[in-house]
Amino acid sequence: MDNGSIVFLLIALVIGLGLGAAVVYFVMRSKAQALQRDVDVEQTRLLEEAQLKVKQMELAAKDAAIKIRDQAEAEANKRRVEGQREEERLARKREDLDQKLERVDQRERKSNQRQSQLDKLANDLEKKNAQIVTELERVAALSQAEAKKELLQLVEADARADMAKVIRQVEAETREIAEERAREIVTTAVQRVGTDQAAEVSVSVVPLPNDEMKGRIIGRNGRNIRAIERATGVDIVVDDTPEAVTLSSFDAVRREVARIALNKMVQDGRIHPTRIEKLVEDAEAEVERVIKEEGERAAIEAGVPGLHPEILKLLGRLHFRTSYGQNQNHHAVETSRLAAILAAELGADVKAAKTAGLLHDIGKAVDHEFEGTHADLGAEFIKRFGVNNPKVLNAIASHHHAVEQQSLEAIIVEVADAISGARPGARRENVETFLKRVHDLEDIAKAQPGVEEAYAIQAGREIRVVVKPESIDDLASIQLSKTIAKQIEDTMQYPGQIKVTVIRETRATEYAK
């Protein structure tokens, strides 16, 4: 190949390379332009979407602003209407008050006029009285003091007799009206409350299948019985009673724990110190469950919700406490229902009366553990756990008159407590307690000066006192009955009420010959 051919080929190669580069340049440029167009289109689309969203947000903001404005206008209109109503109501009250003040002013003016007339009449009467006294002193030749003394001596006996008659008449009329109204209210309350008869006191006697079981309960050298007494805190009496042992304790809950545990021991047959501790723990858990259930049940039946769990616990402990054979838990519920009905009849605070009636004896659940009366302990305990109503606290603290009663609800709770304890079939008492109460009644009456004899009748619900007529007159006999009643209230405990009747009579005896 010659040099010309080589040159030609080089020239052709350079031209081809130039054409290829040009083609590549144009192709790349076309792609870049196309890519730029796509980017521009995408930017335009994104810009339009952004503008659309901005418009939508602006519309939503405008709608929200309109809604807020409408709500504000509606609230303002509502308050404006309420303000107008309140102004109208205040205007009416102001007008009523002005009318009442006008009537009061009129009455005061009339009263002042009447007082002036009365003062004038009083002055005239004083002048006439002075003239009459002067004339009487001249005629009788006695001074005013001497005449008064003789006159008082003459009319004193008649005045005392008349006063006694008036007092008797007023008391009889008042008592008749009060008893009629009270009988109506109490009858309505008792009829609306379902009541239970007093059951036997929960006896602390555990039956045994045979007398051999007594030896197993005692154990070798008495280790079993000592373990039971130490674990339960009760005394176990193993006497000559066939097929039974007796549990003795002032704490009814402990006694119930011991009874349940001992029953399980007798049924199981395995009695030893380790087993005893386990069964006593199980019995305590069972009694705690019963206490919780009974407290909640009492609150539900009485309609007193929201009590603190500790209060419900003490209320449940009353399930194992009795008074004259009456279960104290049932007595609390019955008193609460009676108090609610009486409060509704008398227009008092039903909720306060109902709550105080349910909790009035709650102190009896702890009175064997702390010093003080059950009324004071109960009021202090429930106050500690959130019951701060002063009517409830006073009703509980004062239902045995340990403190002064400060509300109608306190009196209602006392009455409901008395109704629940004194109704037929509610309570019972043993012969020794009954005889002691009768003797105490008679001794209180006989200790009064001027009393000749005293007799307790009507199963201790009434005492008749015979006085010496020469020592006590009719007026003093009325005061004597009040004194005896007050002393009975202060020194004795008894269910219901006791009637005190003082009898004064003068007998004249003569014989025809």
C-alpha cells in the first residue's frame, strides 16, 4: 500500500470519527433535552399539586374559622339569653323582696300603733290599780304587804292544786296528740320494713361424734388443747357435757374462728399442733371472707353505697355480735331502713339518717379492744375513714345521749334504734338479767323521798310508785315522775321504754257503830 492510500484511509478515519462524535453529541443532546422537558413537566405538576393543596388548606382553614365563629356566636347568644333570664329572675326577686319589705314596714307601723295603745292602757290600769289598792288598804286597815301575805297563804293550796290539774290536762292533751302522730309514723315505718324474729345467740358449743374425741382434742399432756387456745385466743371448756365441748371468749370473731377450726379437726380426725395452725389459718380466712360479704350485704340492703372498706369490715364483724339475742348486723340494717322511712315522713335528710342508722352501733365491733363507749368509738372511727357529715357523726355519738343531739336526724336514729330493739320478737333476755333489771327499777323509785312503795309491772316496762299523800302533793308528784324517769335513763340499760306512774291518794276511814 502506498502513502496516498494510507493518507486517504487516515482522512476517512478522521472523518468517520468526527461523524460518530457528531452523532453521539446529537443523540446525547436529544436525551438531555428530553430529560429537561420531563423535569420541567414534573416541576409544573408538583407546583400545581402544591398550589392545589394550599388552596384546599386555605378553604379548610376558612371553614374552621367560620365554624369557630358560628360556635362563638351561638355560645354568646346562649349566654346572652341566660343573662337576660337571670336578670329577669333577679328583677322578680327584687320586686318580691320590695313587696315583702313593704308588708313588714306596714306590720311594724301597725305594731307600733298597737304598742302605743297598749302602753296607754297599761298606764291607765296602773293608775286605777293604785287607786283600788289605796282604797282597799283604807277599808281593810292592812298594808299592801300584809294583805299579800294573807292572800298568798289562803290561795297557795288552791293554786297548787289548780296548777297540778292544768299541768295534767296539758300533758294529757299533748301526749295524746303526740302519741297519735307518733303511732301513725311508727306504724307506717314498721309495716314497710320486713323484720326478723330474734334467734338464739350463736352458741359456742362444738358437737363431737363421741366422748373419745375429747381426749384427742386435749392431746398428750394437754398439748393439743393448749395449741388450739394459743392459736385462736379462746378458752376451751371440756366438761361432763356428753359429746360436746364449749368455747369461751369475749371476742365473737375469735370464737367463730375457733368453732370452724375445731369442727374441721373433728371431721378430719387429725389433731396435732401443726395441723391445728393450718386449720386455724384456713378458718381465719373463711371468717374474713364472711365478714367482707356481710359488710357489703348490709350496705347494699340499707342502700348506703361508697363506704370505706374498713368501715364495711367492722360492719361485717357485727354479724357475729348479738344483743339480747338480736343480731347486730341485721339490727343495723333494720335501723337504717326505719330511719330512712321516718326521715322521709318528717321531711329530714334521708341520706344522713339512713347512713347514721346503719353505722350507729359500729363501735360495738371494737369496744372490747379500746376504751370508751361504742357510740364515741363508732363516731371517731367512721370520721377517720371519710364520713364527715356532721349530722351523721352527731347522730352516732348521741344515740345514747352521751353528747347533746344537734339535729332532727339524731333524734330519728335514736327512735329507729329503739323501735328495732323494742318491737315484739326482736330481743330476749335471760331470767337473771330480767330480775336484776326489775329490782333496779324498784330500788331507784324507793330511794326517792316520800315514796311509800314501788312495783315493777308489765315485764319491767312500767313502774308504779305509791307516795305518801301527806309528804308529796299533786305538783310534787308530777316532778317526782320526771325525776325517776331521768334517773332510770341515766343509770340503766334496757330495750324500748319504761313508763313511770306516780300514784297519790288520800283515804278517809270511819266505822259505823
